[in-house]
Amino acid sequence: MVFDVVINGVTKLDNFDLIGAVAGSPDYGLWQEFSNITGQNGAITVRIVPEHGLNYYSATISGIKVTAQ
């Protein structure tokens, strides 16, 4: 499963291989941290953009933690 993660229009992960990042298993979760994210009009927009032809599963965001910096 390869995709880009875009936050507020800025690509934060490019061609990210989720299965490769979790030792080859689609049954594990993964924690990622991104700093210097500023809300736009009171919102933070996160998009998962699949790389065409490389996805057999769909990625899911199960939780987001937002902390003040």
C-alpha cells in the first residue's frame, strides 16, 4: 500500500509504503508525528492520496492527536 499524506495542502509523506513500514504486515498500526502544522480557518485537513496501481487495501486514519506547540 503506497500513498502520499497531504496535510493542509502540503505533502508530508511522499510515496509512503505502509506495509513496508510495519515489517510487512497489514495488521499493525503505525504512529507518525508531524510538527509545524497550523490550522487554516480553524481546520486541519488530512488527505491520503493513493499511488495508482499499487494499492490492494485502503488506508485508514484511526486517531489524530493535536497538541499545542
